[in-house]
Amino acid sequence: MESLADLASPITIGVLLGGLYVVIALGLSLVFGVMKVINVAHGDLVILGSYLAFVASTSWGLDPILSLVVGIPLFFIMGIFIEKFLLHRAFRMSVDAALIVTFGISLIIQNGAQLVWTPLSRGLMTSYTLESLKIGDVYLPLVYLVDFVMAVVVVLAVHQFLKRTYLGQAITAASQDSQTAELMGINPARVYQIAFGIAMALAAIAGVSLALTFPFTPKSGVPFLIIAFGVIILGGLGSMVGTFIGGMIFGLSQTLGGHFWGPTGQLLVPFVMVLVVLTIRPQGLFGR
Amino acid sequence: MQTTVRRYMPLISLGAATVVLAVLPKTGVPQAWLLYLFYFFLFLAAANMWNLLAGYSGLLALCPAAFIGLAGYTMTILTWLDIPFYVGIIAGGAAAALFAAIISPSVFRMKGVYFAIGTLVVPEILRLVFLRWRPVGGELHGGGAGYMVKGMSGVTAEHRYWLALAIGVASIIVIGIILRSKFGLGLAAIRDNDATAASAGIDVFRLKLYSFVIGAFVTGIAGAIFYSHQGYIEPSAGFHIKWLMTALLATVIGGKGIEGGPLVGTIIVVILHFQLARYGELSLLIQGIILVIMMLAAPQGIMGLVRDVRKTGGVRALLRSVSRGRIKARQV
């Protein structure tokens, strides 16, 4: 007979893991919400962030979280360039064209990373990687807690940015109705660039989070992209609150699935949930 | 007389090409050529079907890997049950088609990009299912370890070459028939505007379902033939995103929504595939760059470019009209 105490560990780990998924999914959700473009390269951009942290910690001895001081601006600028020179043209043609271009970018990053960093599995070792906290009967790996805290900070920051700043409101306006926004004096082209830049900065943060938690290879982007899609579908495309709750549900169902059905049940449970949600409510639990 | 000849010209040239390609193994050409052609036929079938879905039916289906993996598994598992592999190939196509029919009510509820995401998740779920499921062979086989294809003794590379040729040619004929029928007309109407198509009395769901099932069947058969060549199947490779990549790249390079597009695109993809194979990851890197450049420079693909050149009367006329901005980048 399963007691509640046995479930305490998968439940807490699930929620904390959900935090990591939220950060990964947030950039994807933002780009979709604003530009209606599915950025298939997002998973690989996250892994690129992981490699950046890896280089920073192995070559320069920087703490991965501190390395974000360089990583976030770098990724932001890269995002603006990618949007300006690659995505924007395709985006004007059609949604399919943009999708195919991001698919190409994904291949370029994946295989470029493989050339530069070899296909070996990497991980970030810091002083706190193997630490864990003991609360009651539950052992909490510290990195999971770090992921969760980062997720909460990032979600709150993005939410406040979109709500309170002029730029954030412009992004929200352009995502709701780009033509009307243009009439109000907003330049959608500029807004799209900044939105994509922010999504890339989020990918840098997600990359550090991921690298602290799991080992990664150049090909790790695709499974996490698919997880991020799952999270977004559960929560509803383009909804910030939905993404957060979707991430929690996904993380929870993964650890509980693993608890009851063993390692191969881990991802099967959340993905079946995704398919069920898609069938019943194609716009997601919190989608409009 | 002249018009009749012209009308049947594509059919005659297809027939002639098929005959030439069919006798090729008997003329003693290098084995490597036959291998290139084997891949070409299978990729062509997958690309033609992806073109049917994405180019003509408005279904940006990102799940060819699901059809290929499922058909490959069906064929392989049937060979374990002592059923000949050629029966398994048909059964594989049928299993893929059945699967397409089963998932269609839920995936067709999603429109546009939602459909694309939903179908992208499908192969991943199948991969996870097949990681758990061991239908035959006990604990030592199946799951992550995959299955060997049994009962292939006596089947030569030539046999598989002819099978591949058959499905490649069949995919061209299927597309040709569909596009010249009322069904194809309905599909074109749906792709352009499904609300208008529905109001004109077209059963949108049924037409999409038909093309989804036909696409799954032919793609599945190509996949099953591929695994009869590979001799081994496991979940990660069977449901791998590279299947989507191949079909998508061939279609986009050649020209999406153009009948001859996949044919031209597949030639280029197969050349790239083998010429770049020795460079490993550089190969896919270059394919990625080609895909991006192609999409930005010639969103209509090579055949689209050829069509534009013909329409405007020569390359220089086209360049002139582009610089004057008369031809805008058209909808893909």
C-alpha cells in the first residue's frame, strides 16, 4: 500500500522539475504569442546556452549562474540579429516558411555544436551540484531548488515587464492585433525583434538551469523542445500563467508516472495527457 | 494528334524511365548506384506524400516518422511471427494508414500551427510506447534494444531495389491521379480557404482524412521497405525527426505544392546525403544552411523558380521584374 509519505518525494521533485520546464517553455511561448511562429530551434538555442555556461565555467572558471551576466546580453543581441536577417523575411511570407527556417536554424546549431564541442555528454560541476537539503523525509537536490527559484524569478520578471513597461505593453499590443498596434504608433518589426531577443535571453537562462540539472549533448535540444511544446499545449499557447501551470503539471505527471510505472513511464504519462488535452481542448487549459 | 502526344508525354516518359530503372540491376552497374537509387525511391515516396499533405491539403503534418516507424515495426514484428516480409510491408502501410485514421479526429481539431505541433508530438509518444512495449520475443528483445528483421534469407538487394522502385513510381502516379481528379480540386479549395470550400459543399474533414490516410499508407510502405534493407529497428531511430527532415527538405528544395517539386528536390537531397556522408555532422549543418537560404531566396523551390522564369520569359526578365517589385515573395 502506497503511503502519502512515499509520494512526497516525487511530488516535490515534480514541482521543482516543472520550474525548469517553465523556463524552457517560456521563450517558446513568448515567440508564439507575439509572432505566431513556432520556433523549432528553441530547444537547440537552450542547449547553446548550456554550452555557453559550460565554456564559461571550464575555460574561465565562472560560476554558471554568474556567467548569465554575459550570456543574457549576448543571446539577446543574437536573437535580434536572427530575427532581423533570417526570420523576418520568412515570417512575412507565411507561418510555414518561418517554421521551416527555424528548422534549418535548429539543424545548424545542433551540428555546429557537435563540431565545436563533440558529441560527448557534458555536465556542469559546481560546488553545489551534489548538495541536497533534507526536509522531513524528502531529500531535495539543491540544483532543483535553484531551477525552481530561477523559474519563479523569471516568470515574475517577464510578467512585470510585459505589464508595466512601455515596451512590454507594446509587445502585448502587437501580439493581440499587430495592425491596430501599428496604427497606435508601434513598429511591429521592432517589437518582433525585441520579443525574439527576450526569448533568446530566456533560452540562455534555461540553458544554465538545464546544464545544472541534467547532462547534455548537442542533440539534447529536441527532447526538451518536445517537452516544452507539451508544457505549452497543456497550459495554452501564448498564455504566461498557463505556461507556468502547464510546466508544473508536466513535471508532476512525469515524476508520478516514473514512480508508478518505472523509468519508461516518466515521459509517457505527460505526453498522453498532452494528447488528451489537445483532443478535448485544442487551445490548452488556459488558452483563449 | 499533337495535343494527345503532349498530354501523354509525362506518362510515357515515366513509363520509359521505370523500364530503364527496372532493368538497371541486370546490366551490371556498380552496387553503390543501386543503393543511391534505392534511397532515392524511398525518399521520393516520402517527399511526394509530404507534398500531398503540406503542399496540397494544407496539413503541415510533422509526423512522417510516426508512419515510417510504425510500418517498420509492423513489418519486423510480423517477420517474427513467420509471416513473409512482403506481406509485412503491405501490413505496415496498412498499420500506418489505420493509425492515421485513428488519430485524425483529434489532430484535425487543431488548425494550422496547432496541427503542426500536435503532429510533432505524435512520433515522440510512439517512441516512448515502443520503448516499453515488447510484443514478441520475450525480455531479451524489443524495448530499447529493438528487433532484428527475420526471414530475410534469399532476399537480395535487387529485390529490395525493385520494391523501392515500385513505391517510388507508385507515389508519383498516386499524386498524378489525385491532382487530376475531383478529389484534388477539393483539396486545392481547402488549402486556399477551407471555410469557403466547406460552404461550396466540400466535406473538408473527409477530404483531409483521405489524403492523410493515403499519405500515411504510402509513407509507411516506403518506411517498411527501408527497414527490410536496414534489417534492424529500434525506437529512437525508427521515430527519428530525420525522417521529417528528409521529406521536408526534398519538398522545400524542389518546390512545395508543385507536382514535380519533390522529384527534383529528392535528387538533390540524395546527392547531398551521399556526398556529405563522410563529413558526418557537417553534412547536416550544410543541409540546414541550404534549407534556410533556399527558403529565403527561393521560397517556391527550384521548380517554382523554373516556373517563374518560364512565365516571365527568361531569367533576365524575371530579375528585372523582381527588382521592380512586381513579383513579391508569394505565399508558400
